[in-house]
Amino acid sequence: MGSQVPVIGAWYQDATEDQIFEVVAVDEDAGSVEIQYLDGEVSELDFETWQQMLLLSAKPPEDWRASYELSHEDSLIMDDVFVPDNWSDPLSDVDSDTIYGLDDT
């Protein structure tokens, strides 16, 4: 089972250490996998170490937000998309060079 390909966002259980973690990044150029444990600790493994680990697929724990210090209320707030009123005319916000009715040309 240690030959699983690391998938970002997937949860695994290290059967040897009996710890659950999430893969948060994979750097193929550097040959490394970045993982985050439930307590928030982040660790980096090389591909060789990853291949040697006895890993089981795991479901995300109910309190997975704890490592990111997110509360239940934080998960309910959607990211608001800001769309300016003058979306079609970006130059409408540019101030003119006219001061006190005199043109600065």
C-alpha cells in the first residue's frame, strides 16, 4: 500500500505511526510531498520516504478545521466577489489633471 501516489487534499493514515494527515502540496521538481497533521504540524517528505510508508486511505476527520484554526462560523462565510460599479470603464476612476479649473497641459 505504500506505493500510493500522493494526491493534494487527500487524507491518509500512516499505519506504522497511527497518525492521520492531509497532503497539502506535491513538488515534483524537488521530489517532495508536504503533509499536515491534525495538530497543525506541517512536514515534508521526499518521494522515497513516501514510497516506503505503509499508508491507508482515510476519511477527513470531523474536526479537520482545527489544524487550520477555522471555526464553524468561518466555514459558513463565502468569499465575496468584488465587482466594481464601473467594470466596463477602468478609466472612469482616473482623476483629471485639472486643478481649480486650470488645465495642466
